[in-house]
Amino acid sequence: MYCLAQMTFRLRAGARPMEFRDALHQLKPWFQAQPGFEYSVITADAECLSHLAVWTGEACAQSAQQSFESSAEAQMLMRHIDPGTLRIDHFRVFQSFGPQMLDAA
């Protein structure tokens, strides 16, 4: 059963968006090397950003989260994030539509 991991946060005061974008770009190989990783997107509005990652299952998402917290890539990224605004949630994919259909159940 697919899992969507959502990390919502705000940038620290004084964070430079281009440096943050560079830190995100450096995460790509880390994510691609994680078992069960399918794809991810980052969204932004005027106040916060969200990183949405699709995993082949909850266990893969949980394992990646634990691995990420101790990785050098996480250290780089967290320099730009206000830790008081960070929220991580996991959701079971109930239904998907579009060119990349995911099995929901």
C-alpha cells in the first residue's frame, strides 16, 4: 500500500531561497537511493513549503525518515528550516489519478 509522506515547514528568518533550493537539489541522489521511493514534489505558497514524497509503503517511509534524520543531507537542509514550524505526517494513499496511477489497497 503506497504512502505519502508530507513535510510542511517555513524557512528560517534570513534564509536565502537559492541556497535552500541548492540544498534540496543535493537531496535528489539520497532519495533515489532509498528503498521504496517513488517520487516527490515540493510545493510553496506565500507562507510555507511542503515536501510530498510517495513511497511504496509505510515501512519504507518510516525507515527513510529515520535514516534521513541522521544524514549529512538532512543537516544541510535543516540549516534553512525553522524547526518550530516543521511537521511530518504520513498518509495511506486511498486513490490516485493521472499518468502515474498508484494501487490504493
